[in-house]
Amino acid sequence: MNIKKIVLAYSGGLDTSVILKWLKEEYDCEVIAFAADLGQGKELDGIEEKAVNTGASKAYVEDLREEFVRDYVFPMFQGAAVYETYYLLGTSIARPLIAKRQIEIAEKEGADAVSHGSTGKGNDQVRFELSYYALNPSIKVIAPWRVWDLNSREKLINFAKEHSITIPVTKEKPYSSDRNLLHISFEGGILEDPWNEPDEDMFLLSVSPEKAPDKPEYIEINFEKGIPVKINGEELSPANLLDRLNQLGGKHGIGRIDIVENRFVGMKSRGVYETPGGTILYHALRAMESITMDREVMHIRDSLVPKYAQLIYNGFWFAPEREMIQKMIEESQQNVTGVVRLKLYKGNVIVVGRKSEKSLYDPDIATFDEDTVYEQKDADGFIKLNALRLKVRKLLK
């Protein structure tokens, strides 16, 4: 390809540092580094200087934490998105925002190509590139892992040394990780054997349930139309609210999962995840919906969850079908307003109370005591009508 300028999604690690230099040599063009701050913390320290020292003509390091939680995480949670029973999609939901901002920088800088550090075996290459093409159909995409011969860690390290690229002089982690405000993931290395239990010192966001406090902690979360807005009466911005939930959940050993998932590219992969705040949020929002959402609306929304989660996992955030489902989800949340009280205790999120001015739950109707609203004898005809087809089926036999 005839390339004039490239914007690289840059993390500052071994892979993207090598990629930055490799792109300059391979395409003999300007490379701009872009790092999105989604809550990685100290991982981003000094990253702008490092990118320039490695050869970037310019480096963007942008704080996207509020946008990430407000426009991606919270809307996804309104849709109750869970992939294959357990995974709360922490890595998946970050990729469309990174790709979106990368395309915007490419257009601003007059770049004709973008690049990423995803391997040819993973999901992220699909997520990034589907987003690129959805946002800019004419953009050129360079995926070094699919074309170069630097296909091992040893080769990457040798390339870095030969080109005087600064790499961390620390003991190699026996796994790879990805972190943002919603979660941290671990995969590869010693985790590739699904029989191996992760070492306790691997976890960063949570203590083990065994080491969590022996006394439970009660918290309250306020929702407005399915969006969390307060914790214990304190109004917080989206990013600060999720950060606070992470602290609370991590303290009580909440949000660890160990799964073998099905990647979009066809293989199974073992992943270990910490999602403390997201796990609390998931249970709290479902509890809020239980008293404020109409039964049939809830059932229709729930029937779409597997498809919605699959679209996010596979990288179709900017696809029309995801946008259509999102509009339906937003409509379903119009009355999901109120307060949920939870008990956090040794890895568990226990719902102990919920209240709302928009509640559909009426104790006068639900009571087992005498009431003046519900005629119990009416259930006789209701049951007989529903049993009619069952009777006919049996008679035909």
C-alpha cells in the first residue's frame, strides 16, 4: 500500500512500541501515536514521551474515561448485556470508542491509514477494524501481526534491542492483561491450561473473598431511567461512580470470573476477569427493573440480550442492528428510576431492598391476605382457557 501517514493505537508496551518503529521503516512515513485513557492508571505514565522517543511524529494521550462510561458502559448495562452467561464485556466495549477517536484523529491529521497491535488470532482485530470501516469506509488498515515475521516475544525483544527501543526491564508476566475502568482481563501464558488455578497475586482490582471483611457493607444506588447517578446519596459523574463501585466491590472480593469463552474467530479461549463495580451495577439495575419495568417489555428486552451481547463481543457496536436494539433498550428504561439497597459480603452482591415512585409492584394486589382488587375466582377461567390446547392435544392422541 502507498501510505502517507498512519495513526497507531498505542499502549506503550512491547508490541505497539515495536509496531511504531516497524511502521516507520516498512512504509517510510509519518506515524502518530494515540493512547486512550480509559482508566489504566499508572500504565500511561510517560507514554507520550516514550512514543515520541520511539519515533512518533506526534502523540495523543486523551482522557476518555467519562465518555467511555457515559456513552458505552452505562448504555450497555441498560441492555443487560452478558456474553455466554458470565462475561460483562469489559474489553469488548472499550474497542469501539478507541477506534472512533482514532478515526477522528486520522481525519484531523490528514492520515490515510490506521494501525493496531491486535494479533491475527484474537477478537480485538475484528472489533477495531469493523469500527474503522463503519466510520470511514475509505480508511486503510494495517495489522502488523498478520503480515510481519516478528511472530514471537523473543523476536520482538530482539527487534527492540536492535532499534534501541526502551522496553521494561522487569520479569515477564506469565500472562497478558487489558485494563480499563470497567474491568481487567487476564489471558494467555499459564492461563492457557484451563486446569491451572490463577495465582492470587495476579489479581489487581479485588481481594479474594476469603480475605474480604467479615462484616457486610450496605450501600444504596440511585437510578434515573436505568442510569446510576448516586451512591449512598452522593451524586457522582459516570466515571467517578464506576470507580467508587470498583473500590467497594474490590474491597469485598466481588466480580471475579474464570471462563472459557468462544471467540468470534472460531477458537475457544480461557479468560480470567475482575469486574467489581460492573458486577454490583449489573445486579442493582436488574433489581431496579424488577419493580419498574412492565413484564412483557422486560421479556422482549431479555430475549434480545444474547444477540445484543454477541454484537458487542463481535465488534458490531456501530452496526445498524445494534443501534436499532439500543433504541428499544432506551425505551424500556423510561421508568427504571428509584433506589436499590445492596449488601456486599465476601464475593456476593445481595439485593436487600428496592423502592421507586414509578413502581409497578402493589402490595395491596400481591398480598396473601384479603384484598379488594384481585378476584381469585377469575383464575379458574384463565387456567381453563390456557389449558384448552393441552386438553385437545391429549385427546387427539
